Amino acid sequence: MLSRQLRLLVLVVATGLASAGAGTARAQDDELEAMAAALKDTTYTLQEALKAGEREGQPISAQFEMDDGKLQISIYTTKGDDFSEVVADPKTGAIVKTEKITDTDELNDAADQKAAMLKAKTSLVTAADAAVKENAGFRAVSVFPDLRDGHAIAEVTLLQGTTAKKVTEKLD
């Protein structure tokens, strides 16, 4: 099972490969097209989802994703030593479900994200807002914190139509 960060990275890379003519990336390209189509009718933002996730703990990452053909927002949160995945409806922002994270790969991802957020002085909301402001016409579809050379950063994936790009924002 691919970690959620890796799935999104594969999706972004596959978009570039598909446009270069690589047939093996067609499934990921189809998923990106499906997400872009679903997002057309969605005004709820990733930043709003991060704020909604605060009810369940400190948000440590968030992303729009396709799950069984339906668009949803997944927010990882931490409270104490526990990690949860909060799933929100992308049209209303209503919390659909909250589940404790038990998968080993997802727990490792969440622990890494929490470690990055412990060094952060800036919120993920602020990082996503900055990325959107610097890239007119794009919307944030994922934000993942990380540590790079001992500094907290956020990798923000942006989408405009079916064009995806990843930018890095400082968190410390």
C-alpha cells in the first residue's frame, strides 16, 4: 500500500509523464482529470479543511483525494501520542468520519509530519495561503510538512485545471 504522500507524488509525476507520451501513466492521468473535474464544483478549500480538522486535534497534513471515484478531503491530525485521519466532505466541509491511524506506513508518515510541525512556527494554513497567493489561478490540493536540512517546510501541491505543480513553503 502506497503512503498518501507517495500516491500524490506519483499522481503529479504521472501527469508530467502522461503529457510526455508515457502510456503507463494513463491511470494516474485519469485520476488527475477526475479530481480536476470534481474540484470544478467545489468551493471549499484545503485551508478551510485544515481549520475544520482542528476540532479533532492539530492538523499535520491534508489533501484532496479520489476514493472509489468520489472526491474527499483527508486531514491527518495528532492529539497527544495518537494520530487520526479526519475525512471531510469537499462541498460542505462537514466531517464525515474520524478514524485512528493504525497502518504502519501511515503511522510513520504521521510521526514524520508531527516532527516537522513541532519545529514549525507557521501553520499549514498560512503555508497553503502563501503558495496560492504566489501562484494565481491555482488552488492548494495537498500540504505535507517535512524537515529539510533541519528546517520545517511544507510541500504544497497546487492544481489549475489538470496542471499540477509542487511548491515549497518555509514553516520556520
